[in-house]
Amino acid sequence: MAKKTTSTTITRREFIKHTAVVSGGVALLPTLLSSCNDDNEDLLNYTGDFGFREGVASFDPSQSNVIIWTRYTPADNETGDATIRWEVAEDGGFATVKASGNLTATAANDYTVWTDVPALTAYKKYYYRFRNDQTRAESVVGETRTLPGNGQASSVKLAVVSCANYQAGLFNVYGAVAESDADAVVHLGDYIYEYGAGGYGTNGSTATLNRAHLPATEILSLSDYRTRYRQYRSDKQLQRVHQLKPFIAVWDDHEVTNDAYTDGAENHQANEGSFAQRKQFAQQVWHEYLPARVSDKTKIYRRFDLGGLANLLMLDTRLVGRNQQLNLGSYFSSTGAFNAAAFGSAWLNPTRTMLGTEQRSWLTAALAGSTAKWQVLGSQVLMGKMYIPAELLPLVAQLTSGATPALLTQYATVAAQLLAIKRRIAASDPTVTAAERARVETVLPYNLDAWDGYPAEREAILGAVGSGKKLVSLAGDTHNAWHSDLRTSSGTVVGMEFACSSVSSPGFEAFLGSDPTTIGAFEQLNTALINDLHYLDASHRGFVEVSFTATNATSTWKYVGGLATESTATTVGRTVTVS
């Protein structure tokens, strides 16, 4: 946290002189004041592109607190640390200032500053802003709100997002969320991507839109991570959603590097230095740009009470406790034979964990201790079981490595055969043979990076929910949208999963192509073959809007039209209400 200095008083005229306020709303572009100020003709002439270039943001709202954030870029001829004045008010004109103080922006924190503002009123909208009195630079005015207390709200609405790749296109999804009526934004990770310019996410529009990654190389150093965050936060639609909505965020793997686990990652090689050092850099910069109300910056799991309606439990399924992911390819012989016994022994090992002992104990206690009907997990990766017939696994692996028309046809043919068998079984067809039954009932998980790779721990969590409550998993990571039942090994459904698509990272359409018929068939086959899956969208970018009342949880999947041109218009893919 940036060092907080003694609060001082300045006149209202001095602070808001150049702040634009219109119709009770707030300006959407920052204002910078030059040295030409009639209050101080002797003010030094500061030069360069200085000011609050990354906008403002708020984080971790509670009934009484909210974190407010900004970053200051010093002037070329400004020396030393910068003193940043902050104010929080109950109105957009700052007539009623609730709290104020000073923060010190230093190079040690990349000139980011934040403070956790206390003693606020529950379920109330607030306005906030920052100013450097020395250079007369002012930030935009931000909006935020506190969470409701018990009985104060009949519903709470969240916008759920994940997976924003700057190179993949415009952040229209963020723009759409900014215009929504969500009370808060839940960001489930992959806020940035670590790849270099021309790497993952690059497409035909990247150069035209001038969205190649900075720095141009894969990010490894402290400076690299800071440069990448500054680039992402230069995006005007991301700035706008931060300006208008409080965020509740966790990291996933790409904030460090692809397929990370506690002490390593798929995308970290020995010649890239110490993984522990790289992880430390990544976590430090994450907190500089996405501050969270935690005492230990390596432990970001935490709880939010949504007005007594829902108990939101934000998890770290990636860095704090995760064992290395299993790799199905390791269990195939050179002849293509699958060693089911060896895989089963490793996969079902009861000690395998994504959470680690400490976080798991915290989570089970939090589930048991809450009386809210809706127990909501902010989990980076899918919790629902995505078990597919084993004979499809090699085809899926080949498709993700590089789809061809012949391979797509082969997949569709085999999947259609399996679907026909499954329908015959459902109809109690007596002619179904044992071999046919085995084809559809011999299933394996295809995504071992998700909860599917840690089934014993998932079972323990599903069993900890308790009677009278329902579990809701909010998940991201896959770049596709899903709705699934959460079912125990005994067959009991204890909740459901509402998983969002991505902000911009490509989904299944990256290898299926753009033909709606092909994509539609893939979606239908998967929902028919995967027992607990009710809905899949395999090609659109968007977010989930989920609301909770005392009796119902409603999820709406919303999608933008594309990423090549700026547009915040959305369409609804599906709405589900459960009670």
C-alpha cells in the first residue's frame, strides 16, 4: 500500500476548478492543468505527458469500505516522490466530502497509489477523485458503491468477466459492462497475457488496431510486467469500466504465465530464470494495479457478504496451493495404448489439490458458517464435470493442435455415432450391446487444468455446502460460455455453474472456424454427450450477468458483436433462473 500522510484541507474551489461535472454524472476523460493558473502565476511550467493517464479504479467493496486507486505519471521536470490528494464524496459535485487524505506515489510502486476508505455507509454510491497540487494534474471522477447490509437489498447483480487479451481485439465487453446496471464486477483472472508481440491472441486486426503487446517480448522482469499492465490500462474501455464499477478480482495463470501451478508453469523454461522470482514480480505488480484487501499478498482468497443474499468466496485455484497438472499424453504408449490404471491412480489420488490445505480449510469453514442460501465461488477454472467419451480424446487433442476439414468431419462422425448410442440407451433399447455401452460410458476429463484434474478435492468441496444452501460456481478461463450442474459422485446435484466467455481471447472458434453450422453442431454434440452440461456457447465474446435474490439466482449470458470495431451493443445468448 502506498504510504498515507496526514490529511490536510484545501478549498473546494481549488480542487474542482477544472473538474467536469454534467447532469449529476461524471466526466469520462482525464483533465490536466498546465502552469497557467490564475491562483499561482509563479507555478513551475511542468512538461511532458504527466498526470493520471491510467484513470481511476475501485476495488473490494464491503458494507463500510472500498479501495480507491490511481496511477500518476510524473512530469519530465518533476523530481522526487509525488503527493497525491484524494477525496471521496456523496455527490458528483463534491459538495459533501466524506473522506480525504494524501498518498505518496513512488517509483517503488510504479507510481500507483491506493487507499482503503473506511467508515462509509452501506449500499450507497460514492464519487472519488485524485489531484497533484504541485502540478495541478487532476484525475477523472470515479464512481463506486458499497455493498448492501442484511435486508437492505432485494437483489444483488454481478458482472462476471475473464480472459482479456489485448492483441486479440478491442475490449468491447468491458465497455458493455460499464454500461450495465451491475453493482460490481467479478474478474476471474487473465487480466493480462504474458506473450510477446505476434504471440497468442494475434490476428488479422491486431496491427490495424495497433494492439501488439508491449514490451514486444514475453514478460519476465518487474519492469516487463509493469509495462504490460500500463498498456492494458491505457485501453479506454477498460478505463471506463474501472471508473464506473467496483471490481472484485483474482488472478489466474496468465498474470504470471500459461498453465502455472505453485512452483512452475508450462510456459516457463529454465533459460527464463527463477520461476519463484518471476511469480513474485507478477504478484507484486498485480497488487500494484489490482489491489485487494488482504494481509498476505500471496493469499488472495477472501469473502464478500452480498447483503445476506449470497456468500461470495473468491478463490486462488492457481498459485497458492495447486499441484502440477496431469497430462493425458503421458499415459499413452508409443503404440497409442492408454494406460488407464496408471492414469486412474494419479488422477484419483486423494492428496491432489488445487487449493492447498490452508485455503481448503478456510473455504469449508466459510461454507459451513454462512446462512445465505447462495454459496458462490469465484473460481478461475471450470468446476462442472466435463467428461467426454474416451475415444473422442485423441480427436479433441488433434483439433486443438490444428483443425482440418477431414479432422472435423471425423470428429463429427464419431460424436454422432456416440450420440445415437446414448439416445438408444436412454430409450431402453434392448439391442444396445455391451461394446456400444462401453463407448459412451467410458468417459474421461479432457481439461485436466480445471477442477476435473482434481476430483477428490472437488468432491470434498461439493460435500461441504450443507443442507438448505445451493452452490454457484462462477468460472472463466476457457474463453467459452457454459452452464452445468454441480453433481456429487453419488449423483446429488448441489448447485450449478455459470461460466463466462472471454473479454477477447479466442474460444473454440479458433479451431472450428466461423461456419455457424459447424459451431452449432459442436455445441449440440457436447451438450448431448456431457451429462451435466446444459449450455455451451463456443464462439462469442462476452460476460455473465448474475443476480441473486432470497429465492432465485438468475444468469444471463451476454455477447458483443465483434472485436474489430468499437461497439458495446450486446445480445442475450441464454437466461437461466434457478431456485
